[in-house]
Amino acid sequence: MPDNLHLNITSMDEKHDQFLTLLTNIQASETGLFLPLFAEMIEHTKDHFTLEEDMMRNYNFYGRQEHLDEHADLLDEMQYFYKKSKRMPMIGRSYIDDYALEKFTRHIINIDSQLAMFLKEQKLV
Ligand SMILES: [Fe+2]
Ligand SMILES: [Fe+2]
């Protein structure tokens, strides 16, 4: 994972690393594996978001609502493109190749980083 995405919160960094690996695998996948790997990425993202949402609830994080809203948007979008790609594989490929990495990178830098800083400041991790 590139340094600018490293938050130094082990549980979050692990999820982000796994996400990037999954994304790379989908990009390199042959046709028959595209949808199963895409579905795996959706399940992984649900786990990833639940982990962060549990921490925000448990520690009463001030920016929780904004973060929850972004998670809901990201997941909705991912599911939308998954459904689309069943009929129109090119659309799914274009989301995976051109869009998903940028979206997630931006979320980590702008949103997850606030949670990571809070956890470190409050000495919760
Ligand atoms: Fe995250
Ligand atoms: Fe997040």
C-alpha cells in the first residue's frame, strides 16, 4: 500500500490492504472470474465498513454521521455497478479499472484519516 494511505491503525490498514489486493485481482481477472471476485469485494467492503462503524459507535466519534453517509454511498454505488455488469460487463470493468481505486483512495485520505487521528489522539488504539 502506498505510504499516503497508511493510517497506522492496524485493523484499518489491514482492511485497506486487502481491498487493494482484491481490486488488483479483479482488474487482472479473466471474464469468468470477474463477477465472483466483484461479489467478494462487496462482501469484504461490508466487513470493512462494519469494523469502522463499530469503532465509531463504541468511541462516540464526532464525525460519525458523515462517515456513515459516505460508506452508504460507496456501497450503493458498488452494488449498482455489480448489478449493471451482469448485463453490461464493460460498465463493470470501467468502474473497476477507472473509478473504484480513486473513490477508495479519496475516502481513506479524507474520511478514514479523521477517524484514525481521533483514535490516536484519544489513545484508543
Ligand atoms: Fe476504511
Ligand atoms: Fe471508512
